[in-house]
Amino acid sequence: MTSEAPRWFTSSYSDNGGACIEVATNLAAAHDVVPVRDSKNTDGAVLSFTTGTWSSFIAYAGQPRPRPSSTAPSPASWRASRRRPR
């Protein structure tokens, strides 16, 4: 990656039982990279994203999403209705 060490942090919103990631944004300005890793496996793989890709992901993740309708068909019923007769 680089000779500068990543300074890892976990979001303040990640108090969800350990299913979270760590991000090191200190490399973004100088190296155009945002490394991401699993907070439960800090010696494991690190994914590196460009700052543009990471910014696009954060913008997408922050968009409001409609809640699923309780009247929406289930995936199983949808698949059954899409089957072709033989």
C-alpha cells in the first residue's frame, strides 16, 4: 500500500454486536486510497478503494430507501408466478 501507516477507526454508529468495518481515511488526500478491513479480523484482508469510489459508496449508502410494503409479494410467490407452463 504505502509507507504511511493507516490510522484505523470504527464508526460511532457501529455498536451492533461486532458486525462492522474499520476505515483508514488518513491516506485519502496524499495517496488517493481508502483502506477498509473487518474489525473482527484486523490481521485479515484489506480492501483498498479510490477516494472517488469510496465517496460514491458513502453517498449511495446514505440515501433514504423506501421501506418494503407489507403487501408486497414474497420472493417465493413471485418466482412461482413467473414459472412457465411446460
